[in-house]
Amino acid sequence: MSAELYPRFSAVEFARRHAAARALMDAEGIDALVIYGDSGVSRHNHADIHYLSGFLGNRNNYVAVTARDAPVMFVQSFNHVPNAREASAIRTEWGGPSSATAVARHLLAAGLTGATLGYVGDVPVQSYLTWQRELAGWRYKDITRAFRRLRLVKSAEEIEWLKKGAAFTDAALQSLIDEVKPGMREYELGAIVESTALKSG
């Protein structure tokens, strides 16, 4: 794992993931892949974005992938962009007033016309309607389930990260066992667990 401010997977691991995404594009017959994420469910709705970028963000963000160009992440909140650039392993841009519009213009600038866009996640209807307006003649395909299957088979590097995460949870549980006392409030139990994890890095 990296010693950077925001530890992330290696460039080799991200290259593997990006290649898998492009192989999926070929298999699904799509010309562009757009992944949507938001901060719902304690940011778990950002897992698909995180998979390709290493950034676990807030609000609504998008990653756009084409067959030839490097993936790009569009961050909706302007004040989140500096942090996103620090944490992300891919090019990161502000999405402007409408990230859906920014995505559409990015795809057109990549030379795509009348293409098929595969999307991942619970894309808001406003974004979908924006794409229909901005990308005239395009076709749309929901490939969320197929994309999420990419994450099921773990690489050796991913397994090492899972082992580190498991060590954090083991240490947190052991602290809870060691420090719990009758009459403690629920927030005190949470403080024990979180303190152990934070001290562990």
C-alpha cells in the first residue's frame, strides 16, 4: 500500500480494473461507459466510482470511460474537487453546474456520435433526460449488474487490502471486549470501536 496521504491501490491494479471495464464494454456492445455514484447509504453508493478511481466521494459524481481515452471523473461539488484530485487515481474535473452535461460534452469531444452509452448505478432521471437532449440519436443500456460482477473476483492486491481491513475490525472488536463495562452508553461503545480503528491508521 502507498504511503501517500490517501493510500490507494497501485497503478497496475487500476490498469487491471480499467482493462476489465473496457472488456465489459466490448462484451456489452457499448461505446461509452458512465458510472454514477452518490453519498447515499453512508457513501456505499460510491463503491462503483471508487472501484475505477480510488475516490470515495460525496454528492453525485460520475466516471466516464471510452475505448481510447483515459477515464475521467466529474465531481459535482466545486469545493470537493481539490480533495478528489488528491485521492483519485484518474483525471478529475469539476462537473460544472451539471455533471451530466459535462459527461455528455466529454463524450462528444471524444469523437463519439450516435453511439451506445452503458450506464452503471441509479442514474437520476434529470441526468438521463440531459443525456437524451445532449446526445441526440444515442442508445442507452443499463449494465449495472454486469459491472458489479467485475468486483467479485479479487486480485492478490485486493486480497491484501481485505486482510488489512479484517485486522482493523479484529482489533476494534478486541478493544470492545477489553473495555466494555456494565452501564455504558451505546455512543461510548462506538467511541471504543472508532478510536481503535483511527489509532490503527
